[in-house]
Amino acid sequence: MPSVSSSAAIVAGGHPTWRDPRLEPIREKVYTGQRLTFDDGLVLEQTCDLLTLGELANYVREQKNGQVTYYNVNMHINPTNVCVYRCAFCSFRADLKSPTAYVMSEEEILARAQEATQRGATELHIVGGLHHRLPYEWYYNIIATIHQHYPQLHLKAWTAVEWDWFVRLTRRPLRELMLEMKAAGLGSLPGGGAEIFHPEIRSQICDYKADAEQWLEVHRQWHALGGKSNATMLYGHIEKPYHRIDHLLRLRALQDETGGFQTFIPLAFHPANNPLGRDRPRPSGMMDLKMIAIARLMLDNFPHIKAYWQMLGVKTAQVAQSWGADDLDGTVVYERIYHAAGSEAPQELTVAQLRRLIREAGRIPVERDTLYRPVQRPEPLEEETVEPPTATAV
Ligand code: V47
Ligand code: SF4
């Protein structure tokens, strides 16, 4: 039985009705539209008051996106897993001569694009390894060929790390490469490769590949061409709270400058089959929800926060719709990076499943394209046949 004296510990540890007084000045700022500082971010990181965090993040979320939760109909292509880098968290990569190494042929890539089109996808998400031997033209041709055959698909391709690699391969200016790939059919840039910007961590988990300045410069230049992109942060490994807040503030500063980011996606570290994950658990549910809420509160200039269901798991991604997120990502279908690292999420969610999850969370499902424009379909892709078993239904 807990004694009276131990109840203080329960309170300090976060009794459900306990409110952290340190959040009161932050509440005041959030409700009056004032920007949060680095130190505010650290307070958000330290608190166990998940309910107040959720309340504040939800306030901002509803100010920006009302009751809507977005999803899209997409498919992933990872054209190769061969990679010159050896990021400590990566379970996807393979050495050049490894038995698990693969490079997709043009036929395989086109077959995937055709399948995506037949299933009604509006987007292909294309990222992969940096192959030792393949030239820049191989990456360029993937975009050009898919676009030639399936111009209706939005191609969201190549992380900043890949762009940095293209510059290293070609020694040509980044802007020139971007203009060329854009003319060939590139639609936007995904947010991968950001990991943790701070050099104290970056040097330990992904030394050699594009550093923070290079990552940010790729997005800066793409935004200068009128392009849109996303941003991510890989959390829950060796980084500390101040590294995460530093990461968010670097993104916020670039967004002030360019306005080109659409959505921020916190990525929960998956520890299976990679050196960084040895003896390390996955981030807890508490941490996952805190990351969504803190991102929503710190990134006041990002229109959207995505709870990527493949990363968080379907259940947490659904709950995150009340903790600051307004997007679930899409149907996905072929996902290799997180499944290699131990993701237990299904490979695919159908549109009916996504819509049902969103409705059950009390939100209005809206299919979006990659640029967050609502998609109007003459015929719905799939009917929501089963009523959600929700406590809100009367
Ligand atoms: O950069 C790799 C991450 C990223 C692991 O822009 C891992 O809409 C956790 O960026 N545990 C690529 N994360 C994926 C990505 C992404 C995903 C969904 C949507 C969008 C978007 C972008 O995956 C990598 C890295 O940070 N990653 N290994 C791992 N073991
Ligand atoms: Fe290569 Fe990307 Fe894996 Fe790093 S995360 S090893 S860059 S595939």
C-alpha cells in the first residue's frame, strides 16, 4: 500500500489530475500566440504532464487545421538498399557485395508505378541508398522514366542526403541538378536524412554523410526554386532533450526564411538489426506523444505535423491526432526501412482503414495530394463499410 509520504512521489511523477505549474507561463504564450523559446522547449521536454502538453498542442493543431486529419494514397519505392554510408541506426542498407543487396531494374520500377496508378495513388515516395557504382544519371532516369509513363503521379523523391551525394558524384551545382530533375518530373522533397542535426550526436550516428548545414542548404535551395519539402527528426536513441530542441529550432529558423516546409515528421527510433539499437529499447508511448506535441508547439510556422503510422504504430498515430498531429501519411504499401528495423506495423493500410481510424479519433478525414490540396474523386476508392466501435457514437 502506498504510504502518505510516498504520495508526494506519485504527484511528482505525474498523477493524472496533477498539472505542472511550469507549464503555466507556456500556456499563456500559446494562447496569446507568442513564440516559445529554447528554454520553453526544455521545460516541455522535462514535464510528465502529458495532459497539459496535449491540451496545448491540440489548441495549436485546431487553430491551424481545425478538425481535419489528412491522409494520402501513396506508394513507396526504395530503388536500392546498397549504400556507401553506414549510419548506426540503419537496418536497411547493404554492402555492395552483400547477399541481401538489391538494385531495382527499370521494369520493376515501372511495374511499381503502374501498380500505384491502378490503385489510385497520387504520390510515389522514392528514397534509397547511395550506391557505390551507380551514377547520378541512374537516379535522374528513375524520375524521368516514371514521369514519362505516369505523369499524373507526384514524385516525392531523394532526401537531402541523396542530393548532397549527387553533388559529390557530379561536382555540378546543386541548383542546376535540382532544375534538371524538376524539369524531368520531380515534384517535391521528402524529409529524411535529418536525423539529429547537433554535431555531438550526428558525428556518432551518421558521420560523413551531409551535415546539418548541408541538409538545410539543400532544402533552402529547393525552396528558392519554389519547391515544397518536409522535415524529420530521428528521436529516442542517444540524443538528449537539448539536441532535439536545437534540431527543431534550426528547422524553425529555416522555415522563417523560406516558408517551404509543409510538414514535420518525428521518427521514432527502431532498434532491431542495427548497431545503435543493441540493448536499447524503442521509445515509449509517452515519448512518442511528447515528441508530436513538442513539435507542434515549437514549430509554430509549420502548417502540418505528421504522425506517420508506420513509425509510431497505428494505435499511437491515431491517438496522436489529439496531441498535435493532423496527418497520418498514406496507404504506403511497400515499406522496407522500418520493417527491416523491427516495425510491427502492417505493410499497408487501406483507405477505408485510414478513414475509420480518423473518424474514430473524432476528426474529419480528408484525402490530400502531396501538396495538401484536397483530392476530389468521382468514385470513392473504398467504402467505409464498418461503423467504428467508438464511445462517441450514440
Ligand atoms: O532518414 C532509418 C529514418 C528516414 C531508422 O517526407 C529510421 O513525408 C527509425 O524520412 N528507426 C527516412 N527511423 C524516412 C523518411 C520519411 C518517412 C515518411 C514520410 C516522409 C515524408 C519521410 O528513416 C531516414 C531515417 O531518419 N530511419 N532507420 C530506424 N532504425
Ligand atoms: Fe545509407 Fe540512408 Fe541507411 Fe544512412 S540511413 S546507411 S544514408 S540508406
